[in-house]
Amino acid sequence: MSGVSLTPATASVKVGATTALTSTVSPADATDKSVSYASSNTAVATVSSVGVVTGVSAGSATITVTTHDGSKTASTAVTVTAA
């Protein structure tokens, strides 16, 4: 596998709302396309195993996607605003 990308590069979500991020593993014919997601600040935003971000409290967090083998990462800056 040559890389992973995460779109959009930046996202904004209100407290209590959700937004979806999309990861793309390249090349398209990679044998293992599984990825995991993590939030740099789960008090501000959480992320599900499929890339759905939920706003928890106002602030900023970085959502990072990592390929299964851990060798490639990509990230999205998320801003959470008051509902």
C-alpha cells in the first residue's frame, strides 16, 4: 500500500451533531484496506470505527486515520462549535 488520505482536510461540527469523514487507501487494489480512527481530544470530538465524528464540546481536535499495518496516516482538523 502506498498511502491513505482523509477527506475533508478540515471539518466543522456542532456539539451533539455528527459529520462523516472518508478515508481512501491507495493503491485501489491494496489487499488490506482496513483502517482505524482516533481523536486527539475525545473531550471535544469522538470518532467511530467508520469515520463518523461526533461533537462533544466546543474546541478543536485532530482526527487521524491509520492503516492496519500502522505505516500510513492522514488527519483532519475538526472544530466543534456550540449548538
